[in-house]
Amino acid sequence: MKVASVLIPLPVPEAFDYEVPEGLNLTRGDQVAAPLGPRLVRGVVAEVFETTGSNRRLKAVDARLDDPPLPPRVVDFVEWAARWTLSPPGEMAATALKGLRAPRPRPERRVRRVERRQPLRATPARLAVLEALGAQTLTPADLARAAGVSSGVIKGLVDEGVLEAVEIAAEAAFDAPDPDHAPATLNGDQVAAAEALSQGVADGGFKPFLLDGVTGSGKTEAYLEAIARVLRAEPTAQILILLPEIALTQALIERIAARFGAAPAEWHSGVAPPRRRQVWEAVSAGRCNIVVGARSALFLPFVNLRLLIVDEEHDTSFKQEEGLVYHGRDLAVARARIEGAAVVLASATPSLETLWNAQQGRYAWLKLGARHGVAVMPDIALLDLRQNPPDPQTWLSQPLREAIGETLIRKEQVLLFLNRRGYAPVVLCRACGHRLTAPDTDSWLVEHRYTGRLVCHLTGFSMPRPKLCPSCGAEDSLVSVGPGVERVEEEVRQLFPEARTAVFSSDTVPDGKSARALIQRMTDGEIDILVATQAAAKGHNFPGLTLVGVVDADLGLRGGDLRAAERTYQLLAQATGRAGRADKPGRALLQTWTPEHPVLMALAAGDRDAFVEAEMAEREAASLPPYGRLAAIILSSENAQAVEKLANDLAQAIPNAERLEVYGPADAPLALVRGRRRKRLLVRADRDVNIQAFLRAWLSRVKVPGSVRLTVDVDPYSF
Ligand code: ADP
């Protein structure tokens, strides 16, 4: 009998076997309806094989679905990604089918001529209709407009059988990009980079690149030119561009539309489901060349994927931590390998992993020199707060205030960067010292003044600011501690009442549309001072912006995590890189209590190499990534004892392994979230150790009770 292994969306490590009914021809990638308990579920065929053992009592596949099959290479990718991240392959496959959840847009009713049928009465209106229609198939409304008649005339012709009504599936049209629509004139470095990239695609096979150049050096321009060359050589080539934030997509889509005369397809959670279905089907039919998307676009069913671009590759937003845990950049490289395609990781501040790969010669390293044209890098200076302490309950030092004032007089713009949402990060009671937290959760409540609420950024819990201390009941004893962007804006408005100010954070710009509107206002010079979190520090070009003030440059450096220094360097380099474009020189002032910190000194000196060298040396000494590998196992449950027990079981069951250590169990960095206890075990291994095989062996030795959620995080970022 014939058996199909089907990837079913369930949290289990294997595919399910089903009998293939007589007469049903299935191959890898086909989508099927398969029985699961009393239901039918959508699954993807991973394998079909013959078996003689007739004692197996398998349920039968119900039917093959109409939807297009997943290309076999997408199935390869799904299976590889599931193995790499130790995720259930059926759930990975479900990610690749997400676009199909929405119904197809309703088919359109149109009319066309029935051959050799003449109208019984040939009125002028009827003849006008037949003339306007010719051999076309049009909607009745379009036809009525074209012929200048009322819709009754068309109905009459249909009733008489001269015209017939047909249903046409609404297929989205994606205009073909024209590589020569609006070519750019590139500088020497850009030409060299575009040439290398397009040559890599032309040569065929897997080719990874690092595209490395300061903000504004023209990386985007260079890869757009590479895309043009690829499309000129191969008009059916498909190209995927991944961005870390939805807020960045619109600007790139507009740039691509301007360059190629056709907008690319857009793919992320903000795109309406029926539209996503159209994109999915167009990508799968090869009717769409360029897709701009978030990391989930990696799972689209491309049929001729030749080039992947991961822009701002260092950005930690590429790491998905909810649901399936994976790193979009790493999976992009894997997808390119499986497709035999080129992949470009672009950044002004590449991750240490990517730099390491480039240093080792595993990635071709393309460098763009200076900023394009006459634009120069901003002048970066550290402001020692020990010498210029701000007044109590204010956050801007005298020198920064003066710099803001001078910039405003020149009618130029200011960006004040503080990576903290809301008004104040902590609210505490002066009487008893109690700090307000969300119920059953370890993180502090953040005060938001615009909404008048205290909000937990982790769980979304919120409440009005209480009058009394919830712990000791004291009246008027609660104080807001420290600044968030709202509080800095308050200070700025008091200092510069004439200036037009705005706050840019995920609270004030919750979606792509509002982000676009605010970015436009800033670009048009309608805002003088923008106070922003990292949401605005990435990727945007503001031509009138000449001063960037970093309110608290020490902020990220205090965290104890592996990537604290790297992340702070990247974030501050991005933020300060917003200053000055084109012909206006920019400057950046970083307020700090620790101007001797090596990260800040490297930033001020504009010496990325010095920072990278020092940071690499530290990682190497500790055998941490990129010199070693990490994985975390996180256990969580409302039942604290069950977590404790499983953690201990795991600790007892560690397989023997060399050049590998297990740390913990210990409380996870967030030990209590929504009443769930969280514990963590951390694995460190040398680079050449197969950490996945170790984890699989280990996990097979314990039984996970239903009450505990176990998450594996290969290459964890938040700890
Ligand atoms: P990056 O991606 O490295 O930040 P961009 O490609 O966005 O850089 O370029 C920065 C700015 O310089 C953009 O406004 C872009 O239009 C302009 N620019 C870059 N290269 C060129 C070029 N060759 N000709 C004209 N303008 C360019």
C-alpha cells in the first residue's frame, strides 16, 4: 500500500503517516486534507512511499487540496528550519501556508460575446455595446461606461443569449518591474558592489555577501542596481528583501516603485489576509518578481528565488521569540543555500556573527566607502554628565540645551534619542519603597502620561495611576522615577515653547500608517524636535536633521547580557547616523556618566574596527558566539512545582558531551510572567559541536508534563 508522510500543524517532532487511497496521485509538497481526530486539517506531503506491512492501520488522506503545492525546495527549507530550531516541522509548514488562511477574493462577474449570435433587434444602444465589447471580457459596469449605455441594455443582451456572463477569479496583477525605468548614477564603490552581487547571481549557486557601509553610503542604491541587473539578465528572477520593522517597508516600496516603475509585493502581518493570499498565489505562480517583507516572507513559495537581501541584518527584531523561535537572518542564509541563490546581508553595523563569517572568508565582503556625494559623517562628541549634571528632575544638560537652541535658530531639526517608551520607567512609593509591577509578573509598570495609565510592556496589562500606594496605602506618595520619551518631550516643550515637537515610539505610532504620517511630517520639516525611541532611529533619512542628542548613552550598557555592548554600539551608531545628509553636516551629542567606556569611546572616534576587535577578543576568551554556540531551554508553567521538577529531571539527564557545558537550572531573566514561573537551562558549546543533536538526545530522556511549556531557543538573544 502507498503511504504519505504528512506535515500536520501539531507540536510533535514528526510527520504523520496516512494511507494514500487508490487513484490519488500525491507528491512531496502537495497540500492535502487529512483526518485528525474528528476534524480534517490542512497538511503538506513530505514523502510518499510503498509499504508491504499491511498490519499498519492507518487513516487515509481525505483529498488533495486545490491550492498550489509547496515547491519541493520550500519543503526542504521547512524541514531544515525545524531541525535547526528543534521546532515541530508541521508547525513550520503551517507558517509557509499562512497566506492561504483567507478566502480568495470573490470572483468577478463579467460578460463576453457568444459566437455567431445576433441580437433580434439591433438598436443603436445595442450596437454600441457590441462594438465597445468586441472580443473582450468586461464587467457589465465597465462595458456600460465604455458604450455609454445603461446597464439595462446589457442585461437585455444577456437575457437574449447574445452575451454570456462568466466568473473570472480576481487575480492580482503584479506589474513587471522595468530595470531601465529610472536608472541611478552610481559611484565607483556602488558599481563594484552591484556588479559583484549580480555576477554572484549570474554564476548560480549559493553565494553569501556582506554589504558593509556607513548609514547613507548607498547600500540600498547598490542592491537596487544589483536587482536591476539580475532582472535584465533573467526577467523571471524572484527577489526577496527582508526588513526588520514594518515601519521601514513603505519608504523602500516607494523607492522601488520609483526605480522600477512597478511596486513590489508587500508581505507582513499588517497586510490584509485576502491580499496576502493574492501575494502567496502570485509568488507561487512566478507572477511576482520582488517581495518586500518581514521575516515570515522567508516561507513564501518562491519558484525562482535568485537573490535574498536582509537589510539592517544586525537588527535583533529579526529574531522571533514568540511561537516558533528562529532568527530571520540565519534562516535567510539557509533558504539561499537550499535554493542555490545569492544572499546579501546589509548593514552599517554588522552583527559580530556576520563580521566573523566575512573575516573567515565565508561571506564575500563588499565595502562602501564614504557617504554618497558631499554628505559627511556626523561629528560625534561625548557629553560628560559629571561635569554638566542636569538639574534635578530634568534630563538635558546645559551643553545639549545650547546645541538644540542653535540648531533651531538655523531652522534645522533635532532628534533626541531615548530608548524608553512612556513617561517614566518606574513608579515607586516614597513612603514604603514599593515599586509597582503588573500582577504576577516581574516587570515594572511604566507610566504613560498621554493615556494616564501604568502599563506593563511585557504582558500588556494596564491600569489607571492609583491615588494610594497599593502596598502601604499612603496618599500622594507615588513618584515617577527616571525619564521616558514623553517626559523628555515635556522638558523640551518647557525649554523651547515655540518649537514644534513630537514623540516617535510604538505608542504614538502603533501602525505603519501613523508611522508613515509622522515620518512625512518630519521629512517635510513640520517638526523641529523629534523625541524618539529606536522605532525612529533606524533606516530613515531626514534631510533637515542636523543634531542628534542621545539622552542616556549608558542605558543599554548596564545590562548584563552577552550582546549588551554590541547592541548599544549598533543602536547608537544608527541613531547618530541620522544626523546630517546631503550638504548639511550633522553632529551628535551623547550624554553619559561613563565617557571612558570603550563602546562610547569607539563611537565618538567613529572607530568601528576598534570596537569590533575588542568585543571579538572578549567573546573569544569566553568561547561565546561567534566563537562558540549557545542554546537555552526555557520551562514555564503556572504550576511552580512542575517547573521545578522538570528542571531537576533535565539536570539529572544531561548526556555526556565534550566541549559543551550546561548552566542552570536557574530563574529565567523574567522569572514570573502572568503568573507563570520560568526557569532556564543554558547550553554553551564549541563551534564544531552539533548542539542540536545534543539537545535532541537530552530532551528524549525526559517526559514533559502537559502543564509545562518547554521552549528551545537555539542562539538565544534575550537573556
Ligand atoms: P544606505 O542604504 O547605505 O543608508 P541609501 O542607499 O539609502 O544608503 O543612500 C542614502 C542617500 O543617498 C539616499 O537619499 C540616496 O538616494 C542617496 N544616494 C545614494 N547613492 C546615490 C547615487 N549613486 N546617486 C544619487 N543619490 C544617491
